[in-house]
Amino acid sequence: MAIGRRLFDMARGELNSLLDKAAHLGEDDDSRVADGDTDGLNAFSEAELEAELGRRRLDKELDERIPQAAKRTNTSPRPKPATNTAPDKTAQAYAALELKPGADFATVKSQYRNMMRKYHPDHHTASPEKEKAAHELTQKLTEAYKLLEERLRAR
């Protein structure tokens, strides 16, 4: 998975959590409507509003960049559903490890170890969300490594 896509997903998650918080606050306090605050913006501090605006700008910027990058490579912004063929799985495994297809086993092994050091869940125990995301990512990395190890050692 590309770094830009990870940032995009992280920004989307932060935005969704803030919107959930806003919806939860809106359900508990109907007095704002009586006071004339129909949009509920007075419930948020200036810092929270600035953070929300920053997240929305980042989300918009990422949405604009992803289609532009796809146009440069002559592909559609949304990939077509993949068929589960062997070459396609191999290409996905290389992409998961952020390697060019055709890399040798030593390169695959080295990249796998580097990424596991970086994303291992034990390094992200401060936040349960980050630990869960790191756990899922390391599972995908391990699956990709095992697939490539099987294919490259069979040669």
C-alpha cells in the first residue's frame, strides 16, 4: 500500500471520528437549537474547528492528487476489481512490500524485515487504534512475504 494512500486513510479516519463526536454531542444537547445555534458550531473550541478545517483541506488535497497521479500513469483512479490469478496475487504482494515486481528473494526478505521493524504492533502500544492498524498491516505484510517466498524459492 502506498504511503499516500495510508495518509489518506488515516486522515479519513480522523475526520470520521470527529464527525462521530459531533453527532454524539448533537444528540445530547438540544438546547443549542433553542438558543439559535442550529449548526452546533458553538460546541467546538477554536482549536477543534481549525483541526477539522485542516483535516478537510488535507482530504480534499489528497482526493485531487490521487486522480492526477492516476492520469499520469494512464490508469483509472479507482482500480478495477482484480481477478484472483497467480500473477495478480504476486503483483499485489510486491506492492504490499513496496517493491518493484521481479525483485529477488534477498531484496524481498530485506524489505520485509525493514517494514516489520517499522510497523510492528509492539512499537505502537500507546494507542489501541494504532496498535490494531499496525497488527492488520503486519498480517498483510507477512502474507505477502510468505507468498513471495513460496514463489521465489520454487524457481
